[in-house]
Amino acid sequence: MCQEYSSRSNAKEISLKMLSDYLQLMRTNSTLQSPQQEKQKFFKLPKPTDSEILAVIRDLDQNLATDNCLPIFHLRQKLQPPLSRQELDKALYRLEKIDQIELSSLQEVLSYTPEQIEADIPQDIGGCLFFIIPY
């Protein structure tokens, strides 16, 4: 009803009863989730392990022919959800720590859209991390 109802009335006034009913409907509707949220609630995707993330990195690098220099936004598109941005960043840092990948900054921004650049990993010092180099 919320998505499909459209009043055809020309009335210029509404009663308090109508307003009360509308507010009640909005309160009820605000507790409902979107179809995608409902679907995710019932079909939670398992979170990939670090080794599975590494396999996805290697597959994307090969399939997209990025020549061992995969932009992070490709991995985010693939793994968010089930991983949050912070979870994926932490996993990338873990993989880098055990010498499975290297994270590298972006030098030339003209080749990418602002949305793609925003998928990077911000750093306090130096440039943002943008590329994943699998070993």
C-alpha cells in the first residue's frame, strides 16, 4: 500500500483521524526493512577467509587482466557485502603482513572515476592505497 497508493481526492483538508492513521502507517513501515535487507537477513553470506580473499584477488587480477596491479575498487565490488569496508581493509593488511600481497598508492588519478578513487584505503602519511599487487 505504501508504494502503490495514490490519493485521487481533491479535498483541501484532512481530519485528525486521517493524520493519525497516516502516522501509524509510517511508524509501522519504518520498522520494515527493504526487500534487499530482508533478503540479506535470511540469506546471510558467509564471510570469506583470508585465503579465499587472496584467491578472489588472483582471480580478479587474471580475469580483468590488470597485470598484478588490481585496483581495490574491483575487490570491494566483489566482496562488499558480505564484508564491510573496514573488515576488507583489515584482511588486506593481514595479507600484506604475511607477504601475500603488496598495497600500493595511486599515482595518476585521471584514469579513474571519483567513486573508484574513494574505494582506496586512506593513509595518515603518504598517498592512499589503491592497488593490490598479489605475489
